[in-house]
Amino acid sequence: MTAALLVVVFPFAMAFAAFSDLVSMTIPNRVPALLLAAFLAAALLMGLTPEAIGWHFLTGLIALCATFALFAAGWMGGGDAKLIAASAVWFGPTPVLADYLGTSALFGGVLTLGLLLARGQVLPVTGIDFVDHLLERDTGVPYGIALGAGGLVAYSTSPWLEAALSSLA
């Protein structure tokens, strides 16, 4: 059960957040809520100490405060801020968190440049609602795509996935 939780929940939630942001420019609140609940269950099942769990949640709180400031300034969407915070809880104060943030920033830069180039070359008249919306110049960037991809890359090297795979062997 623990292995299934570790192998399925985080990757599914990140993929779902990316897809949702792509098609609707929103990340439902249930995604970060699921990530937080699943983290707590996984941490308890894996035997993390209360102190370690506290550090993970403190990391998420710090991430939430930082991303909320970016949201308040209009530089980030609220769903993106909550997704980063919930993901930070999973990665905790580890190098994997830095990998997640760096990889997400890299993917986000490529995504942003790609959208800017597409918006300069393609008119929003494809007939596919979400594609046309993405091609409109006033539309923001669905950064959840970059966060989802960055999260999956970082998770692939995380202790969580290593623990899950070793328990299956």
C-alpha cells in the first residue's frame, strides 16, 4: 500500500495539475490538498519522525509565504502558488527541492518563450477553445505545466520514489 501511495499519488497529482492548467488555466484546490494529505500519510507510513514531518511542513509554509507574495504582486497565479507550496512539503528542506524549483523555472522559461513565439505567429482561430485561449496575447502562462513537469523530474530522484521502488523489489 505504501509503495502504491508513493508511486501513484504525487506523479498523478502533478500530471493532473499540469493538464488542468493547460486546458482551463486553473489548478483546483483539491490538488494541493490531496498532496498535503498524501504526504502526511506517506510520512507516517514511512516512519518519519515528528520533527522531520515538521521540517517538511515548515518548508511548505515558507514556500507558501514566498509564492503568496508573488501572487499578490500579480506575477503568479494562486493555483501555482499553492502547488509549489504543497510540492515543497513533499521535497522538504533537501537538494531535491532546489532541483524542483530550478527545473520548473527552466521548463517555465521554455514554455513562456514558446507561447510568446506562437502568439506572434499563430492567430487564435484554431477552433479548439483552450488552444485559442492560450494563443491570445492577453492570456497568462499556464505555469502549472512547468511545475508539473519539474515536479515529475525532481520526484524521479527523490527518496520517496527510491523507497517505493525498493519496497517493490
